[in-house]
Amino acid sequence: MTATGTDPPIHPALPKDASRCNAGLAKTASLGGTAFLCCASTAPLEFVVRSASGDHNPIHIDIDFARSAGLDDVFAHGMLSAAYLGRLVSDWAGQKRMRNLQVRFTGITHVHDAPLCTGKVVERFDEGGETRLRVDLQCANQKGEVKLTGQAVVAIH
């Protein structure tokens, strides 16, 4: 599922029976099938997201400011984790097959969290002359704390 075709390292929050982080569409297109995307840490990409988005809110970059707001540390932009969920779907199904993507933020992703994004096929249906899958999504940290939930719709035929 990665752009380079290589698998990222096994994530500590993966189920014990998961031998790889990523599983392709053909392997997971049945109801209940699950796909994984592992990300080592948000820290290296946080600067890129901040720069590209133009969001220079000090809560993301200034630890003193974050502490004055009652937080222990700065935290990652939510859109970075949302992008991880989008990447999970596009790497799994292909960008041209994506029909809809919705996300909901449920918690703060800390800069040194190691996100694990998963998608589970929950429905197969026909719409617009094509067969589609509805996929429930989530992004959790290395402790299993869910930071984003969402849903995607992808075409398979």
C-alpha cells in the first residue's frame, strides 16, 4: 500500500495476528476485511503540514504557549491525521476509486504519537452503476487511543 511498494515497520498497536501493516483491496474487499496503514511518527511531517497549510497557530509550535493553554506539549495538526486516513483509502483502493471521505476529530494527536490508521469494510452496495464499499475508518495512537474516526466510500466495479 505504500507509494514505494515497501512495507513500513510493524506498529506496536497492531493485532498480534497481523503480519503486515498494509493489505490490498483484493484481500480486504469482503465485509469485515481490514486494511492497515502504519506511520512511524507525526513529528517529521508536522513542519511540512504547518508550512503548507499556513496554519502557524502557536499551540502547534510553542511549548510555552501550549502549556499556558493547559496542555503538556504542542500537538500535531489534525489535518495531518486526516491526511493519513485519506492515504490509507487511496493507497488501498486507488485515488480514482474514492467517492467520499469524511472524518471526525475525537482527540488530540501529540507530536510524537505513532498513528495507526485502519479501515474496515462495513457495507457493499450498488450506486451510480458501480459496486461500492463503505469503509469505517479510524486513526489511533500507539496506546490505542482513537484520535479520528471517519468513513469512506470506494468503487470496486
